[in-house]
Amino acid sequence: MLNRLFAQFSGPRGPLGEIAGLVMAHKNRALNAWIVSVLDAGPEDRVVEIGYGPGLAVEANAARALRGCVAGVDRSEVMWRHARRRNAAAIAAGRADLRVGDATALPFGDAAFTRALAVNSLQFWRPPEAGLRELRRVLAPGGRLILAQRLHKPDAGRFDRSRFGMTDERLAALLALLRGAGFAPAEPVRRAIGGETLAAIVATR
Ligand SMILES: C[S@@+](CC[C@H](N)C(=O)[O-])C[C@H]1O[C@@H](n2cnc3c(N)ncnc32)[C@H](O)[C@@H]1O
């Protein structure tokens, strides 16, 4: 049962997906708040998020980009519904555009955004390179991308999502993928939040 719930985080579906969405909305709040502060969108920014899940970062970015906009794709229809509910006011005001879609084929125009982010999502993209290429296409020159990844904890218990986290080797490989896709990534910043360690990679297009 626990493993079936964990499996949902890659693309929530059905009744168990509804529960996974509620768990993420509760457990991911502090980490999304941190990432939004690192992304540091201003009033005029146009922000795109891949794998927005229940829409916590969408909500926080929409509160910043007051004269800009926030858009995103998630491949889960359940998450689309949760995120739309959470961001109903910004959607009604025409400041948020959330779609069901895949990281590897973004339904947005070239250079449409100034900021981009993905929180614990890239590990599910097939292949991740295609998603990074798409992000480069939709980001304007000089735009900022943040990728946040939970790090692997070797002694993580059964209930700890860190057992599925990214190893240092995979993090180094991700930096190489970013460079290959035309980004200039900085060294990852690490932060312990709620018993997990997160890495944030800030990359410039
Ligand atoms: C672990 S959840 C994280 C959700 C959210 N970012 C958060 O921090 O609460 C991963 C999300 O990425 C989405 N996802 C996975 N693969 C995707 C893909 N190829 N394209 C778009 N979204 C994807 C899933 O549906 C899920 O909502």
C-alpha cells in the first residue's frame, strides 16, 4: 500500500492519486516556499512550472508576478484539478494558465517566459534531456531556471521519501545535462527541510 502511494507521486491517478495530492499539498509546502524565494520572481515576470502537482508554487509565484503571469503543465489530470482549485482566483483573473501536458512537449511559444521551475519532477521526464530542451526553448535569453530535487538518504526508512531521492552522482549528471541543453548552471545549493535534504540548481539560459 505504501509503495503504491509513493508510486503515485510520479503522476497521480484515481482515488489514490487524490490522496497523494493531499499529502503533497501538506508535506511539500515548506520546500516549495523555499524554491519560490530562490526563484525570486518579480511583478513583471512570466513564470512557467513543469510538474506543478497540487499547485503550491503556482500560488506563491502568482502572488509575486502581479503584472506578469504563471503557467504550467502537469501530466496528471488529478493534479490539474487540485492546482486549478487552489489557483481559481488567479485563473479567473487571467494571470494563471495551467494545462495537462508533458515536459517534453510544452504547449507554449518560444521565449514566452522569464522564469522557470520544476520541483521533484525531472526524475520522471522521459527523457529528461527533452524536457530541458523544451525549457530552453520557452525561456527568454537570460531567463532563470530552478530545478529542485530531493536528495537520497542511504539510511532512509520505509516512510521516508528520501529513499527515492537523487544521489550525488545523478546530481552531477544533471548538471552535465543542463550544460548540454544550453544552460549555465551554478553549483547546487543544499537545504535541510522537514527531515529531507533538497538541492536547488539555479541555471541561466
Ligand atoms: C513528486 S510530484 C511534485 C509536485 C509539486 N512540484 C510539488 O513539489 O508539490 C511530481 C509531479 O510531476 C508531474 N510529472 C511527472 N512527470 C511529468 C512529465 N513528464 N510532464 C509533466 N509533469 C510530470 C507529476 O504528475 C507530479 O504532479
